[in-house]
Amino acid sequence: MLQLYLLLLHLLLLCPDASTYMEHSGYFGAGASLPAGHGPVFEEQPVDTIYPEESPEARITLNCRARASPPASYRWMLQGEDIDVEEDNHYSVVGGNLVITNPSRDKHLGNYSCNATNDFGTIVSQQASVQFGSELLFRWMLNEFPIFIPLDKRRFVSQTTGNLYISKVDRSDTGNYSCFVSSHAISKSVFSKFIPLVPLAERPIRKYPADIKVQFPDTPALLGQNITLECFALGNPIPEISWMKQNGELPPNHEVSMAGAHLHLHNVQYEDAGSYTCEARNSKGKDYHTVRISVEDVNSDYTMTCEASGKPRPHVHWLRNGHRDSGMYQCIAENRHGVLRAAAELRVIDGAGGQEQRALIECRPKAAPRPALSWSKGTELLSNSTPRVLIWEDGTLEILNVTRADEGRYTCFAENNRGKDNSTGSLTVTDQTKITLAPSNGDVTVGESARMQCGASHDPSLEIAIVWSLNGRVIDPATEDGRHFQRTSNGSSNGELLIKDTQLKHAGKYSCMAETIVDNAVGLKEKSVALQWSRGLDNHSPISKYTVQYRDPFSPEWRDAPTDPVNVEGNAEAATVVDLFPWIQYDFRVTATNTLGTGESSAPLLNITTLEAAPVPVKPQYYFGKNFGYIIAFKPHDGVEWRKVTVADPQAQRYTHKDPSIPPSTQFHVK
């Protein structure tokens, strides 16, 4: 899902993650006071990434973001070794995120981790692998492109091996065959040389029993994972394929497709484990294949001891400040399926939300049967009866128009017939980030330097980053063209951009965004707003375009916004909304579209007010009657009585009052 603004305070029961907070009642002695600030707490960690080697976007971004006071500094590691971003121009760190420009398999393949450090200690993120390649789709062509072989009971293409199977060959199968391989990630395809197939004439036609040729191995599945089992048989007559689970029925979350050749198990649960049988049968006989599906998980539960359970049993060790010595504590539980990390400082750590924004606090306990969820703030039980407080069906707590009064401790309660539990976290409200100085138009001669100004105000407890874009693309000084751009360092609210040795290609629309870990602000003008967003999941079909929508208090329905550029391409991450009215409050959101349709909208960016501007004459459609004009009232600054004059011309844009009795430099109130 696209995100313009989204604040998440995770409150996970039974299996806390790196954003779960703990309080140790015995840590401070009687009368002791908490030091100002707190150690780092991860809000976002890097995830495994597969980079398509021929991707048109020659960049990999690994995310890392931690809440900390004072703000955290970030250090990245590859295969356990520090990355020197100063020496290697392929790497840059933007707001904690690691950006790899022009990645190559030889240099950038491997496991990455992020360290977040401040005065209270260091925490280490989960490892994330960077691999090169893409998910493949296999199809077969017959005689020419794009005539693809239809798949049915008689013909099957394995998505594991790419092989084509024909259960019973007949004369209609005569022709030249080519294997066609495509990748959604890079919108590219290749195909093999054509291979001729000439069925042999056979009299009489021989019949033979079902013979399974596509089999699936014993499969360990992770809890919540989706898996697909393949099974296909040769035979004449064409075999019928059926599936069964020994000692029980197929799970309710199963789906059979490809004329029976695929069994899909969605959102696998522990009770789905067992032996599964594929049976192929025709009038001459039958064949079957049975394997065992095991469901495994890595899970952890800790106070300051760290107890972990999983299948197989995980190995548990501890890190303090990122190492095994004497802070920030991290418990690491791992088995062959992966690693979970939990961090704690043994201090009360506050969450954060921006004023005039909304807060989303998730509560997603791992429990079966599904638990009932409820919320409280302090001792007050929360419900949907309050207009500003909403509890979603999935248990998420939403607080609208957040103010300082919403600060406090929030508790999520989960209960089912097996037991109950709760988790508590604190919400801190911060000042909203705002653009105070927007970029202005300018002209420059080729070869000279130009400066673009961008200023922002933000909560002093938060670290701020100023991000610049040119024509909707983020300016990255690490690229080949980046030598022309010089930005002030992150952490400063003065976001000046210096363009050195300007070239014709540097002309265009510049925009700036001020971003903290809580919220962001975009460049504003009287009639335009520059927006930026981060790309969401494309579900293996490349995004073809983005649509920006907006609404205002006078037209509360969402509608498509006029933008620059007019058509926002699928590789863009920014656009400018134009033709707005000055001094009007707008909400914005973005939707992404690919060949399969349009996805969900991003969380809306709320309460963005365009800048003030000089008034303009009223348009004729708003005269509403004859003899339309203006009345101007004015009085001296220290006067009591207002003088009034009438301007009869409805198109008038100015009025000059002449009175020789008025002393020079007299100040007036005018309305």
C-alpha cells in the first residue's frame, strides 16, 4: 500500500518485535528520575530484496528507520563488514535508508544489516539479503508468437521446471514449440528456439494407465505462508486428478486450479500439517503420490529473559549495544527459517504522533481462535462512540486530529477461549512538520550556479531530512549527474540545494519535502502542492501509472487532481498538484494502477493548506445581480470612524484615494 503518511505503533502480543516497549519496575531506585531521551527503537527494518538485473531503475533501497532521542545515527554493514559510504559512490545513506546506485551482482550481492546508535546505545536490525534475478513465468508457444498453448486436462506447464507435459498426444499437437519465459518485475521476456513435434501414427490407438510424472517433494511451510503443490499424469484416456488429505478433509483455505494440477494452500496454519495425496485415475488404472506438509514457525516471548519457541527449536543469544558484551538489549531467536529480534532498553519509551494528524495504533496478536480486541487509555475504556476515536474491525485504533491531550498510555486487550493477554505502549504527540520557505522560480545561464531554498519547521526532538526532487525524481548526489548537486546535510531544517555548472538538462520543476520519522511536509505555493510518496507492492505486475486525488471542505468527495506532469508514470515517486486555490485546506491521496487494475489508495495526507495570495476580482458568474461592485472601508490607525467609498467597476483590481489633507506616511486600516 502506498504511504503518504502513516504512523504505526506496534503492540504485538505473545510475540513482541523490535517496536514493542518494556518497562522494568526494578530498574530505577526510589526517588530516581529518568534521564532525558531514550535509546533507538526500530520503526522500519530492511527486508529481503530481489533486484531484476535489467531493471530500468538502477537503484536498490534498503529501509532503516529508528525512533530515538537524541536522533539516531545509522551505520550499514554487508556480510558483517562496515560499508564506507564516503569511499564507495555506489552507496549513500538517506534518512537512515541505504541507497545502492547502479547495483551489480559482483559487488552488492549479500546480507545487509543496519545499526542505529545514539547516546543510550546501539541496536542491530534484522539481516536482509540482496539477490539478483526475478520471479519467472513459463509458457509455451506453438508455431508463432503470440500463440500460446492453452492449458487443460491434457496439457500442463510446470512453474517449477518450465517443462511442458502432454498427457495424451494426438495429431492436433503437430507443430513447432518454443518455451517462453517472462518476468513481471522487469517487463521482459525471452523464448527458446522452436522444437518440432510430429506425433507418430499408431493403429490401433493404445490405451495405458495413469502415470504421475510431475511430483512435489515433502514441503516445510512457514505459518501464514501460501504454498502451491503440482501434480500431473500421462495416460490414455486422459487421467482425472484429485487431491485428498489423509485422516481429514482438505483445509477450508485450499483452492484447486489448472484442471486439478495445482493445489493452493493459502495462509497455512498448524492444523493444515499432514500427508497430502494426489491421485490420477483413468479407466486403465490409477497412480498416486503422497508427501508430508509440515508447518513451522519461529516465535519468541520475553520479559528480560528471552524465551523462544519454534519448529525446529531456535538458538537464542543476546546482544547489548549490538555486541555480546556489556544500553540497548537485543534478544535474537533463529532457526533455519530465519531470525527474529526483540529489543529493550528497560525504560519507558514513548511513541510519537504529529499534531493535527492522525495516529494508527495496531494490535495484532498471534492467537487462534481469533481473539476479541478492546482498547483503553489509562483507566478509560475506549469505544467507537467518540467521533475522533475509531476501532477498526482488525483491532487497529485510529485517533483523528491528534492533539497533546491524546498523549498517554494505551493498552490493547486480546481474549479468546484459550486465555487473554494485553500490551501497553505510550503515545507522544509532536509538533507537525511544516514547510516555511518553499522553492521559487529562477533563471540561470548555462555553466553558472543556482541556489534553491527550502526551509521547514519541526518538532525539536525529531531529526529532519530535506529531500529534493527534479521533475518528480529524487535527486541523488551519488549518481553520475549528482556531481552538479550539493545539499545541506540531513538534520538541518535549512534545505538549500546548490546546482553547480548548470546544464540545459537541469531545467524543470524542483520540489522539496521535509521528513521526520513521524510525518512529512511538502513544498507549498499559492496554487500548487508538491507531493512525494514511496512505492508500494506491485503484486508482480509493474505499476503503469499513478493517480493523485484531492478534496477540500467545499467539495468533500475525492476527485482526480490536475498534476504536473499530466500523466504520472509508474516509476515516478513525486508529482505537483496544480490549479489549486490559495489559502484552502486540502487532503491528498495516491492510487497505483497496473494491467490488473487499480489498487487501494494510500493513507490520505490531511490538512495541507496552500499559501496566501493577493485577492482577485470576483468572476462574473458570481455577481448574482445587477450593478455589482465593491465597497472599500478605511480609517486611520488610531481613528474611530470608518470612511467608505464605492467602486462600481466589477473588474477593478485597485483603488487610489486622493485627499491632500491626509499627512504623509499615515497608517490606515482597510477592509
